[in-house]
Amino acid sequence: MRLLGVLLALALLLAALQYKLWYGHGGQADVVALNAQVLAQQSENGKLQARNDALAAEVADLKSGGEAVEERARSELGLVKPGETFYRVIDHAAVQSAPPRAAEPALAPAPVATPEKLPVAQPGTPQTTAAPAPADAAVDEPVADPDDVTP
């Protein structure tokens, strides 16, 4: 009888420990959830490492040569070398089929000054006007670029 009591106590103790292992705090469900978090974090770390490697390569490229700086200035800032002519090719089919983007405001046509829209100087305020062009100046003559050095 005493042996039966000890075996029953051991069986209850084993059942309590098994319950805690499978369903308690730090049990099997928590281990599975933590493993999923580890996998997600490793995936995120891999993406960030690839991004860091790309940025490090770009920094090294920018430090080592002028070609990368020039390419970046051309693509992001729209800069052009002296003496070059910039041409923008617009595909009208793509422009007409694409919906307008919300990030870029639509350009409105410039207002045309008509006599009724010209500003009127108020008494007592200084008036600034542009000087008229001399009569002998050519209107359609191109302006020379001071940076353009031609031998």
C-alpha cells in the first residue's frame, strides 16, 4: 500500500512537471514563438546587412573617384557640364496613359500680364521698374556663358 502511494505521488509529480513543460511559462509554446522571432530578426538583419554593404560600397566609390560624384550630380541634381546641351525626351504615350502623381504638383501656365493686371503704384511707395532695352540691342541674341572658354 505504501508503495502504491509513492508511485501515485511520483505519477502526479511527473504529470505536473509535464504540464508546466508544455503549457506553463517558458514552455513549448513560448519556445516556438521565440524561434519564430529569431528567424524574423535574422531575416531583417540580413536585409540590413545587404543595405549597409551597398552604402559602404557607395561611400568607397564616392571617396575614390570623381566619376561617381559626377554621375550622382547629373542624376539627382540635374547638373550639366559647361558646353553640353541637356535634352529631355518625353514619351507622350506614357505621359498620357499614366495617372498624375500626387507627389508632384501639376504646373500651372504662367500668368500673362495684361494692362488691367499690371500693378499700380500707390502714392508714397517707392516704384521699381525694369529699364527698357536700348533700341539698338538685338532681342533674340544668345547670352554668352562666362564659364564657357572657347579657344
